[in-house]
Amino acid sequence: MLALNILSTLAIGGYTCGLVTDTTYEDHRGWVRDHLADTTRVAAAQSGTLWYFHQRTINTDGKVNSEIYGIRLGGYGRYLDQSGILYFLEWDTDQIFYDSTFRALFEPIGRCGRTVVCRSRPVQ
């Protein structure tokens, strides 16, 4: 019985070890590391790993920066702009992309994995 348990554990472990996993967090961290200075302020909803490596990160899903809960649709862009955010990284399905002030103040500049990368628009 012990041998069967060991074989089962090895078989399942060997199978799952080779599976492709979600790389969103690694994509965020890698893009910021490769493209931005350590002093650049960024924002992302999926920001746990990113913040660990880049402490100038604002979390936009409210888990860390809870003040975001008080912002209504139409105010996210203003909040990010007033917070000094220059780049925003998030999945293209995030509600922030429907925010009128976000679209007015930030522009998409590319992708990293399944994430859209936006930059603060230059002041005219």
C-alpha cells in the first residue's frame, strides 16, 4: 500500500510539474524590471508579486490600497494621476478600461503576456 501511495504521488507530481501555469505575475514584474526605473510609480490590480520587487506600486483591486473602494467609475484615472502613477498594467477585462478619466489620462502602449500596459498621456 505504501509503495502504491509513493508511485501515485510521483506520477501526479511529475505530471503537474510540467504543466504551463498562469504567468501574469511574472509578466508584470518582468516588464517593469526590464522597462522602468526603480523610482517609477506603477499601478496594477494583480500587484502582489510586482509590489514585492517594485515598492512604488499601487494596488488597484483594493486589497492593499483600500481607498480605491470609495472611487466610482469615472474617477479611477484621476486617482491614478493624482497618485503620480506613470504606468498601469492589467488584464484587458478590468473595469478600469471602461473609466472615462482613465481613458483620457492613460494610453495603451503594448502588452506583456495577457496584460495591457498603459502609460500616462503626456501633458498637452
